[in-house]
Amino acid sequence: MLTTLFHIPSEISLGSISLPLFGLGVLFFLLLVLGATAVAFTGHQRGYREAIGSLLPPLVMCGIVIVWGLPALNDGQGIPVRGYGTMLVAAAAAGTWLSVIRGRKIGIDADTIIALGLEVFLAGIAGARIFFVVEYHEQFFSNDKSLLQSILAVINIPAGGLVVFGAIPTASIAAWMFSRRRKISITQLADCVAPGLLVGLSLGRIGCFLNGCCYGGLCELPWAMEFPAGSPPWFDQVSRGLISGPSVDGSTVRTLPIHPAQLYASLDAALLALLTVAFTPFARRDGEVFAVIITLHPISRILLEEIRVDEPPALGTPLSISQLMSVGILACAMVFWWWLMKQPLQTRQQQTPQMDTKAH
């Protein structure tokens, strides 16, 4: 477990001059310069209307994060770089990289994939955070917290706290709107990015491991792990009387050995990513690769949830909220397969991106 990796200073000192790094500071200035350069370069190649339409939304989102988001995370020592947040960034980068490679093979350019990746990533993070805040609202809203403290706790995403299934509706809406705006087949786009989503999920679960969340139950296997005092599984075991809390002299004990459920989930997502990449040449219709993912991942998630102990049964059932969501996604997958089977088979010549190719 490694919650905080290091701190980024909020100011840069140049001799006797101190310049703010966040807010309307150095990073914002660099964003303006790089954004203007990217628009000029892309506009020269593909037309300024298309360049502004594709680059402006992600640039505005980055500006909002730099000006308002990052300053709110300053803990007095600077901006803490969390292990969880770092792995989220790595997940987005790796997933986008794989999607760019897959997109090139079917004629979708890298700019399109990168723009899609940023929009879907931010929308997915927002949905996953909202789902987490709703499910664990008592952690954010209580009588001993002011409204400002609650808001800051909600937006402090790098500290941890996302529910993967919460990202599905928001990310899906963002992808659908993107495909409509760019005139690209949504099923072909889904096939292109689906393995990248699993790679991102795999790295994201390592972030869960560093943060200590999403932990498993007691384990006697050789690879069982102990977590330090103050971690989520430590608090859980103290509350259940499995271990003692801090003693009179202030000393603490580590947790009893538990399943590293986060690493199981990471390995599961990585294997599913490899499987879908291997399945791609055998897909006969656009959407089949995506359909494989939304069929297999819910099944593995239902099984992995049996190892975890951090989510109680929900809605009067013996299943956790994640298992119930998995059942719902699996039902949707069956409907999606039924619809796919009614679509005509496609040859390799037919599997080209359905997008606007108007020259600028």
C-alpha cells in the first residue's frame, strides 16, 4: 500500500521570484501555448473548423482542472501525487495507446482516438465518482462537515473512491455523442477501444491495491498480504474485532493476511484484454468484440466479488451492489448479442470506418 507517492510544490521559485504552478499560473500558460500550437498544426492539415471542434472540448476540460480542480487538492505541502491517481492516469494513457494502434488498422486516425479517450475518460471518472459518493454518502456528508469540506472531499478523486460500474452510463453517453458528432459507427468504435478499456481497468486495479480499497477476505494462501495500520482493511478488521486497535503506548498491528482481491481483478482484466485482442480477427460483425467483453467481465466480476468483503449485500439480496450491476449488464449483453445476430455478416473489405471523409 502506497497512498501518497510525493508532493508537487504549488509554486516554482526562479531566484527571488515565485510563480504559481496551478490556477492561473505556469501550467495554464503552457496549456494555452500548447493548445494554440495544436490547433494551428491540426488546422493547417485538416482545416481550422475541424481542429477547433475536436481540440477545444478537451482543452477546456484541462483548463478547468488546472484552474479550479488542482488548487482545491493543495494540502499545505503542495499537490499530493497519490498512487491511486497515478495509476488512473497510467490507465488512461495505456488504454488510449492500445486503441490508437487498433484504430490505425481500420482507418481511424490517432487524433480521433485521443479526443475520444479524453472525453470518455473524464465522463467515466465523473460517473464512477458520483456512484461512489451516492453509495458511501456518509463519508462525504455529515453534521461535522461544512458544505465546503464535503465538496472538497467529493472532488478529491486522486485520494481514491470510484465504482467502475458508475462509469458505464456516463462513458457510454460520451462515446455515443462523440460517434454522432464525428459520424463514426458506434459499434466499430466500441470494438476499437474495448480492449484498451480493459487494459485501463487492469492498471486501475493496481491503483486500488496501492490505496488499500477493494480488499478481500481472510486468506491462508502463500500470496496472502497484510496491510498497514490505518488502511481500509485495517479499519474493517478492527471494527469486526479481528485485530486490536492502537494500544496504550500507541503501537499498532498490521491486518491479518487477506486476499489481494485488487490484484486478482487486475489480472482478470489483463487476461480479458488479451482474449479480446486475439478474438478480433475472428469477429464477423462490428460490435462482437465489445459484446464479448460485456459478457465475460460481468461473470468474472460476480465471482471475484465473492472474495471481497468491503461491500455488504444490497437491496435485500445476498448479492453486493457490484454483483447486482453485473447481472444487469449481463442481461443487456444478451440483448445486444440478439441484436448483433440479426445484423449482416461483414467481409474485411466492408469493415472500414463509417466516418465523414470530406476534405478540408
